[in-house]
Amino acid sequence: LKGIVPDGKFSNIACDLQDFESVRKAAAEIKSQYSKIYCLANNAGIMATPDRATKDGYDTQMQTNHLSHFLLTAELFPLLEAEAEQNGDARIVNHSSLGRLHTVNNGLEEKYFGKNGGNLGGDSIKLMGGACYHRYFQTKLANSVFTYGLHEKLKLRNSKVRSLCAHPGGSATNLANGLKHGCCVDCCLACLMPCVGQSPEDGSMGLVKCMVATDAQSGVLYGPKNSGVAGLAVPNPPKAYETDPKAIEMLWRTSEEATGVFQV
């Protein structure tokens, strides 16, 4: 980052998303250095990893991709509120993916949010299928459901903090490095992705738009049109199961059971 933005100011803070205590320590360090923050971008994630539990007992993907982001957002929310009150804007940005549209039962399932790590289907994997991907899809749907649920809570209290979400389309990042779908499939993917997908830079445009665009609206998911694999970052209408009040209630309840109360 220093090489790209020589005059930028950067602060490295250790944060292991598979360890709630590490997340709390990172949040405490941020709060000791800053009284307000403009944007929290929950971007870090993993994909289709083996069926394992974190030290806290949760699925590694769900804790990394959602639960720890929920915790970090709750911890830093007062700083975001402080920024919004002073300057009229602050943002919480979650990063979902096309995977949110591929859950087995078209919706969130509570078992993936509990202390069931290592007991959620095993290590079967195939291209966009198998238990490893099924767990991943749940986490990516959790990202969008969290965004829509948080937006509604912020709207009720007339908060100036925006809750936004992005998807990168089919972006040729290193997220899938190390995944083995079989020799033929892996070779085909290596050849096809550069042709049908988009670059990491283009894939990041939804995230960037959510973070800094003046016209980015709270409660909206931005990415390639109709959840496509490439294209401009535009609003994507939610599926009914992304804004389902029962899904939002379940996500909020189980996330608080895992990490503590998030008072908006």
C-alpha cells in the first residue's frame, strides 16, 4: 500500500478473525487511537475450506466471514456514530459474493451459526458444490442479510451511518488458491477465468463505491448487474430471502449469542 500511495498513512493492527479475543483486542487498540472513523470495510474472507472449528468452536468460514465482522462492527459502532454525527456520513461495508445466491435451501440455516464447527457436512468439494462450498455460501448470504438488517435498524433510529454491501462478480483474485476441484476442472478454470471474469481491480469497484461514492445508498448491494460475473458496480435488487425478517432475526440473535449484544 505504501508503494501505491506513498503519502498515505497506515496503521497495522493485528486481528485474527478466527479468534474473538483477538478481534476484541484489535477493536480496543483502534478505539485507543481514534475517537471516530469514517468507514469500516469488512472485506477479509476465506472460501470453501475444510470442516473445522475455530478455538471458539464455530465453523472457520462462518467466524472469519461473518461472526468476527459482526463483532468488530459492534465494537467500533460508537466511533462510526461519532463520525456521522460530526460530519453527516459514516459507512459500514460488507463484502458478499455470488455465492449468496447458491445456498442449498435458498436461505440461511441456523446450524451454521452455532458451535458446530467440524460437524457441518465434511470436506466434500466440487466446483460450486459440496459441503465446503455450502458452508461458504451460508457465510456470503450472512453478509448481505446482515447488511439489510443493519440498514433497517439504522433507519429506525434516523442514524446517518450507512450500511452497504458489495459483490465482486467473478474476480480473478487469490481467494481460490489451494482449492482442488480435480485436474481437468482446475485447468479449465485457469483458462476460462481471465476470459469470462474480471480483474481484481475491476472486482473491487463495488467495494470502493460503497466506501466513498457520494451517491452510494444505505441498504443497497453494489456489483455487476444482476449478480453477473463482470461489469460496472450497480445496485443489485435483493432476493426475498435476503430481506426476510425471520432470517434477519435469526442472524442477529445467533450472532449476538456468539459475540455479545450489538446495540444499534
